[in-house]
Amino acid sequence: MTFGEKLKSARLEAGCTQEELASKLTVSRAAVAKWESDRGMPDVANLKALAAALSVSIDYLLDDGSPIDLSMTKKAIDLRQFGDTGKLSRLKKVKIKERIVCEEYPQAQIIRLTVTKIRNTKDETIADQAIGWTALLLGGIPLFGTQEMGKTISSLDQQYYLVNEEKKQYFVLITDEFIISRVMAQKLDQKKFTIEDREFMTMGEVD
């Protein structure tokens, strides 16, 4: 059985709908549906939450049942030490962050990721619809999608990477202050995939 099949089986055994499980994990129902259809993979935190919510072990949910390293590391970084002390442009920041991830994983394959969509939670969707209809009723521009747009804009200073190092794969986020790495429970090899509320697409290797 695949991860998705095992997840669906465990959910049904627990007498839980996709919506109910999503509510317990504070993720969207679409995220649960993608996991169950093997079109996406939860991160380590959600994998642990799934196991707890469904009263199964993490090893059971994994396709091969192999042990898993649930470690996550978070290290402070200072972008200024890689360039001048003036205001760094966004492009320069991206280049510096690529240098940082290459130094962190010198022998690994590093794949750039881009966020193609950030989905709203159920509450955010309701708020977004209220804003849109209110603006429309007041004769203004219907501002639907403002929540997702705002989250997308706020994420522009965050760079994401998949790092393949020997038998481990890391999901790496680099902000202006930190590099955060998570060991993936199961290797991601799709061109498009979903983690939590974000949909990602691979964009080629870092040179």
C-alpha cells in the first residue's frame, strides 16, 4: 500500500471524514485529499499530527515502514556577512541564500522550489469572500483573493529548496534571518507537490 492508501484506510478506520481530519490538523480538506491520492506529502509536523489523530504509528503510515529521522534544525544567518552592509536587493538576497544552502550541504543535489499557490484556511476563505462581496456591494472593485495575494507577497523573501543528500531528503526554507531544514518522511520526486498550505513546483538545480 502507498502512503496515501494507508492514510485513507486509517482515516476510515477512525470513522473520520477528510474535512474532520483536516480540522484536527488545521489544514485544508484539499491537503488531506492530495495526501490520500499520493499527489502530495505532509511535512514532519503534520505526519506526527496525523499519526496521533488516527491512533496509528508513523512507521505504519510510511510506505516502506522504515525508521524516520524526525529532526528539524533552525540556524540563525546574517546575510550581510556575504555582501555589503547596505540594503540588499531581492535578487542579491536570493543569490546569497543559494550560497548559504550550498555551504550547508556541499555534497548534495539542491533543487530550487517556487511557490505556485498559497491556499487559504477555511476561516480565511470566509473572510476573503466577505471582503469581496462587501466591496462589490459598495460599488467598488470586487476584492476576492486578497488573503491569498497578501500571503503570496509576504512570502517573496522566503526561498525554498529540496536537498537530496545520500539517503536523506531535506525540505529547506531560508528567510532573511534563518535557515530551517526538515528531514522528509518520504522522498518527494514529483515536479509539483503540496506541503501544508503551499503548492510548490521544482525549478531546476542550483549550480
